[in-house]
Amino acid sequence: MAACTNNAVSPIPSYAVALEITIPQDASELDAIGGVAEFTSASRPYQYLGFGGIVIFHNFDDQFVAFDMACPHEIDRNTRVSVNMAGQAVCPKCGSTFDVGYSQGFPVKGPARYPMKQYHVAISGDKLRVYP
């Protein structure tokens, strides 16, 4: 199971991304479809979480997708979207809603015109790795 980045250009600045977790030890919530795990501060050396943090969603196609949590409309590392089990990421400031359940973080409501910045996900056994 893997997901690729979308082809849309994101206004979110490029920052280092390197996250490896073990499911279920590091994120048991990802065991089930609709599960969400957020990473906003590094808990290990050499862990890099992009511009606004990383959110991983176990989507409805039984794939894992990872996005930068910064809203692409606000472009503020402290304005982070919140992903719900319905597969929607919502910005608390501008109200933009993005589809992460079936799509690649494209906006479905609000002022945002760009999709969320998406990262690659690689799975090997119970290890999940997020990278640019």
C-alpha cells in the first residue's frame, strides 16, 4: 500500500520530511480505515515533519496518505488542518475543507484553491515511512 503525491503545485514551502513509524506501536489509530494520526513535534532524532506537521490518514481505498498539516490557503505553519474520520481536513481559520478520504487533498469547500501538500508513503511490513 502506497500513495504518491499529486501533480498540483502547492504554495506550502518545502521543508525536510522524514518520518518512520511502526503500526500499531506508534499509531494504533491507523489500524482501521478512517484512522488518523497527527505528528507535530519530532519524537526521535532525524525526524522531520515538513512545514506544519504531518497528518496520516488510512483512507477509504485502504491506502495510507500523508499530508502537510498547514492549510494551503493560510500558508502559516501554526494554522493546521484537522482531519476527521469522514476523510475531511478542515482549516480552523479559513474554513476550507479538503477531501483526503478518496482524493489527494483537493479543496471541496472554502476559499482554498490549492490542494494540501501531499507526501509519499511507503509500507514495509508494519513500518510506515513518509518522505517528500
